[in-house]
Amino acid sequence: MHKTIIISLLSALFLQIPDAGAQSKKDRFLISMYGPPAAKYLNEEQFKVIKDGNIDIIINVGPGVEQDKAGNTKTLDMAQKFGLKVYIYDARVNQSDDQIKAMVNDFKSHPALAGYYVLDEPDTAKLASAIEMQKKVKALDPAKDAYINHLPDWAIDPKENYEHSFLPRYIEGVGKDKLNYLAYDNYPYKRGHRLEKTYFNNLEIIRRVGLKYNVKTSSCLQSFGMGFKGVVELRRPNADEMRMNVYSNLAYGVKNPVWYTYYTQDNLTPNFTMYKCVIDSAGVKTDMYEPFKKLNGEMKQLGKTLINLDAVEVYHTGDSLWLGTTRPPDQFMAKVSDPKAQTILSRFKDKSSGKQYLMVVNRNFNRSQPLTIRLDSSVKKVKEVSKQTGKTVKAPYDAKANTISQTFMPGEGKLFVIN
């Protein structure tokens, strides 16, 4: 079955479950997740597990989640105890102006409120109404986020150009100053060992549009798999695949990664199967939890720097390139010694100081790669941003040869300060 149909089925089953978005009063790098534990597991033990997993924001949408006033309030209260924030979802957001106002008034003063989940994946026909809905919610509570998550380019009516019409129509319609994030989803890991062919192309489009409008970007990370009638449509990612998903998003400048989904719902329909996610349907950690926790911890540390950087150039190397990717030009600041090595090279620039950064990602999610990166002769000093502390530390840099040499785990990325 075509992926569009599968995702549509999933969205319908989850009351239009999406994949992204979050906000804080400060401009911070925040990590979100969809699908908190079902109502019967809404307790302190489970919320401690969420907090320990280095999550900042819960999007209160998912199977078994109570989404009325009482259910959202209970989630907000529990989140407050653990220093977490919540995007609430309340069906009144789709109703009359009076109902929308009542919804906002019920939640706007809660200290754990990050924002309101408005809509998931509006298509071309629904975009205008989605914009109006988002504007109404934002006008009632300007301090909080009103969140819409978008489809990838392949799911939009081909008569409307995704980059030059659909996304600009959305950003200009809402107003870029009223948007916390430009959010979208495009899950990379399909059946077998396949990678979604539009994965990097969509990251590149979102990067360019975000830079054009000066809007932070948000993207979903895949922490689920699903099948239909016994056929795997999206495979359940392993730790290495999760790592590549994380670092490729960071390399394209994403400022709000959003895991979809956290909690598992068994037997959604007789024909539809969701494979175990980060937490299984009994509230127990799966083998995904430890890499989920570790990767989130790394993102939080790197995010202290990344939140202030723009990904101004992104290139790929290797024998063959993916849709939407290009090789680095001759004058680029970094060259990979092995032309067959599968890498992503991103040049970042600090918005305030103009300082230059380089992120190197092992695009191969099946094996480690020893990489030697030759830098421009003008480079005098290189430091690495630590994934453990967020501080700069000594880098494996040979100043005489102008090279960085390190082994990268499958899918791993590293961020370097270039002086």
C-alpha cells in the first residue's frame, strides 16, 4: 500500500496525530515527542522516565491519551512536577470561535503549557483554513505556540510547488513573526533496507525556506515502525539508524527535533500493526529507550551552540548522491580524503559573531567510517563541541596537514569550531 495511504490511516486512527513542534519563552534548542503514555499509565513513574530521556516537550496526542479538559489538565499537572512542557490537543480547536476562546482560556495560565496543537498535515486544499485556525489561537494567546505540522513535498498536490508556493503561502499567511517553527515530517526508514528517496531533498527544502524567512525549523524523527496486512511499510529503526536520523537533521539546521512516537499502541485495527516504540504498550522501556535517551542528551549539549547557528551550506559525498543533494564545490572549506566515503558536510555560521562551524556526519547507518577531512589552508585552529558538556574541547586536528582524522560511528555527526 502506498505510504500516503498508510500515513492517512495512522492519522485518522490517532485523531490526526502529527509529528512536531514546540516552544519556550527563551530561544532554546528543545526536543519534543508525540504520544505520551496512555491515560492508565499517566503517573509519576512514567513521567520520570520521560524526564530521564532528556525530553523537553510532550505533544499530548496519541492512542489512549485523554484529550478533553480534564485529560489535558492532568498531563499538564504531571509535566509541571517534572519540569516538562506540553502542547495540549483539544477538539474545540476545530469548532466555533467561542469554543476556541473557551479552550484557550481553560489552559493559557497553566505554567506547563508550551502551546496548542492545531492541526497535522494540511494539504493544499486545507491550508487556508489551517492558517486561519492557527491565527485565531495565536491571537488569543500570543505568548504560546500554535502548532501545525506539514506534509513532505511528495504528499502535496504537484500542481502547487512545495518550496516556492505551498510553504511560502503558509508562512506569509500566518506571519513569520508569529511562527515558532516551520515543522514537517518525512520518515526515512522504509521496508527492508530502503531509505525514503525524498528524505534529504525535503531536509534541504525546509533548510532553504527556513533561512529565507528566518524561521526556525522542526522535523520528526522516526521511533516507530508499522505494517499493514502483515507487510512492513516503515521498518522499526535500530540504534544506528536513529543516530543517522538525528545527525542528518542537525546537519540541515533543524532546531526542534520531534520523536514520533513514544508510546506503543497494540492492535490498532485487525490489519494494522504498530511495532514497539520507545515505550511498549505496557509502559515498559524497549531497546529503543537507551539510544533515545543518549541521542537526546547529545542533542541537548550540541543544541546550546546549534540554536545560534544557521546551516548556510550542506553537501554530500560518496559514489552516488541522493535526490536534492550536491557535492561540495572546489572552494568549500572542507574536503573528504576518501571520495567514496558517505558523508554530509555542513557549514554553519553564528548569527551574531559570524564564527564558522563545520558539522561532519557519517551518512552510512550500517557501518563505522574512519574519516580524514582536509580543511582550507587559511584554517589555523579547530576545536570540537563536546556532546557530553556542550563546551569546546581539543579536536583531532593536525595543524601541519590541515586535517581532522577520526572514526565516526554509523550515522554519527560531530561539530567543529573553525578559526
